[in-house]
Amino acid sequence: MIGKFLGFLLLLECLFLLPPALISAMDGEGRALRAIFTTMAISAVVGGALSLGCRNAQRSFYAREGFLIVALGWIVLSMVGALPFWLSQEIPHYVDAVFEVISGFTTTGASILTNVEAMSRGLLFWRSFTHWLGGMGILVFLLAVVPTGKGGYSVHLLRAESPGPSVGKLVPKIRQTAAILYLIYVALTVLCVAFLLAGGMSLFDSLCTAFGTAGTGGFGVKNDSMASYSPYLQSVCTVFMALFGVNFSIYFLVLLGKFKQVLHSEELGVYLAILLGSMAVITVNILPLYSGSIGAAFHDAAFTVSSIMTTTGFATADFNLWPQLSRSILVVLMVVGACAGSTGGGIKCARLVLLYKSLVARIRQTLRPRSVNLVRAEGHTVPDEVLQGVSTYMSAYSAIAVVSFLILSLDNFSLETNLTAVLACLNNIGPGLDMVGPTSNYSLFSDLSKIVLMLNMLLGRLEIFPILIMLSPRTWRKAN
């Protein structure tokens, strides 16, 4: 069954490479086109062989297999997706090519490229397109478009790939849930493209920018990210980055007309409060740098906060030059992240709400040992297994961050560089501070550090457990 799904994913990747191949053909980019066609052939042959060879696989499986399919699927897609960059020699080192594509699929936006504008347009499109594919999830796309029968395994794939402390169905059937999520995703993306086109941005730039905005990834087509675009275009991205950081179930409730539930969403309230509060504080803090121009200060503060909290990574200003308070707030926002069920990364506001409520319940339990203190969120009692999952996640998150930070320290860069590089990759943001700031890149790190950061990106996007389960020897032992 694992082989069958990996085959399906490789065949899908072959289809996903058609748009960049078409662009390269139109632009006469011979080397890039040959590299893309070669990758498509490899994807088609290997994917077809796996699909046919494993066509008699069992129709049902459990959580272990679901987590393995997701973890292995993302790794295989990234290793194959890096081939066009490597074969065309636009990224000569294969480790760098894999780093770039994993950063794309995981919607991190960390790059090793020093001159983005020198790339061929076909591969530049593929680089941005990986953001859009990874934003909602490639397995979610597979569930939405491929008939999965009655095997009962779809929920395991959705839970393994979807971000958040718990995953629920919008409608009774998983396939319909996946289709609804993608329809909302596509609709918002098209709307974003329309607003960008209205501001005079070219179709190519609009598509690539919308892919980065929708997937909250941050790969741009300009060396200065979004700085050279007009204030209108930057404002469009500010708004849409914030919109894609919202739990997509909120949009489904809006479509159903259940506005009361939307207004009473605790996570949405916390998300907006942190977002708007951070914008206000940073605006005041950076005001002297803008000669007292509140409009200009708020514009850059709003864009940067929206970009960092939703873990997009676009930039209009070098926030490395901002005061320490503003930079510290941005680091905190890197960790906090967006809402569960969005395309954003980070710990997620839902987990922060549950951690706070668990702490309050624990204090009350300590003061009154015989009292019953249930944790409630969004009007429902939170099961103990969800609370335990949040605590386990936070423990694993902290341990991974510390170990990764220590390994990166072997490169002898500054503490600020190493720490924010780990946080930026683990939380799928992209730019950090100091030597990995918004005007820099990750090419300075050694191959060992790049591999660690790639693992961080995958751990962050897949919410840690699928990768840890894949790496556990117990997972591969045959069940009795």
C-alpha cells in the first residue's frame, strides 16, 4: 500500500511539472526544458512501476502506515523535485537543490540562491509552484482528486499531513472534506491573483507571488523579495497572507452562514489579537526610523508581522536593522505561527490556547484537589488525548530545536544566526536574523547544517510525528 501511494504521488508530480515545462518551451529555455522532461520521465517510469507493481495492495491500513506514507511521500517528492534544478546545473550541488525544493514543498522559503532573477522562468515557476502544492498538502490533493474506495485509510493520511493539535472532518466523508479544503484554497488563490493583476503586476509574477502567499511560503521572483513592488501590491499580500493564516474551517462556516460560530472562535480571536497588537507595537517602535511617518512605518510593520506570523517570509524592509524590541517580537511570532488548519506554520495559536487552559486547570486542581477541572475550547470539552498530544508535541519541539541549534553551532556562526535559522526552518518561515536575515540566504552553511535544516523543515511542516515515526526502528518491525 505504501508503494502504491508513492507511485500515485510520483505520477502526480509528473503532471505538476507540465506548467513549468510549458513555460520553458515558450521561452526557449533548452537546458531547463531537457532537465524538466528528464525528471518527468523518471517520475512517470518509477511512479508507473510502483502503481502497477503494487496494484493488488490491501485496501485498508492503520495510523502507522498513514504516517509512513506521508513522511516518505514528502521526502521522495522532494528528492525527485530537485532534479530539474540539478540536471540543468542552475543549482549545481544536489544537496542545495534538495534544500531549495524541500524549502518549497514545506512552504519554508529558506533559499540558498544568491541571484534569483538569474534563473530560467520555467524553473522559477516550479520553485514557486512547490509552495502552492505543499501549502494545503499533496496528500490532501490526492485524497480530493483520486478515488480511494472504501478502505478506511483516508483519515490517517489527512491527520498525518494536516497541521494542528487535532484534525476533524468538515463533512462526513474525508474525500469531500479534502475537496472542500482545496476548493477554498483555489478560490482564495484566484482572488489573490486577480488583485495582483489589478495592481499592474505581470501574469507570471502574479502567479508566482500568489503561490508564495497562498502557501505562506515566501519564494519571490525578485532578489529583493517584495520591496520593489508598489505599496498597493505589498498591501494586497499583507491582507492575503493574514487570510491564509486563518483556519480554513472558518471559511467553511462563513459559506454555511454560521457567523455566530465564527465570532466565538477562540483561536481566531487570539490570532487576530496577536497579529494586530504586534503591528501596533512595532509601528511605534520603528517610527523614528521612518522620520515620524506613521503611514510608512505601519505599512512595513503590518507587512512584516503578517509575513512572519503566517510564516510566509516575504519582506519589504530589512528588519535586521530594526530596534531590538521589534526584532524580539518577530522571533516570538516565528514560534507562535498561524492558526491550526491553515497553510501557516509555527506552533499554532490553537496549541497556545490549549496550553494556557491546561495550565489554568492544573493550578485549580492543585488548589482544590477534589474539584473536576475540564478543559474546554470552542465550546467543547477537549479530550485528554489531545491535551497529552499537545504536551508531547511541545516536548519534542523543544528537544529538536536544542539539538539542531547545537549541531549548527559547529559552523561557528553567531548565536543569533544559528538560533533564528533553526526557528525559521522548524517553523517554516524562511528568513531569520543576522546572517540569515531577509537580505541574506542559507548558502553559507555546511552540508551537515543544511541537512539538519532540511529535516527541521520537514518536521515543522508535518508536525514532527510522521518523521519521528518513520525514523523509529519499532515502526519497521512486523506487527504480531
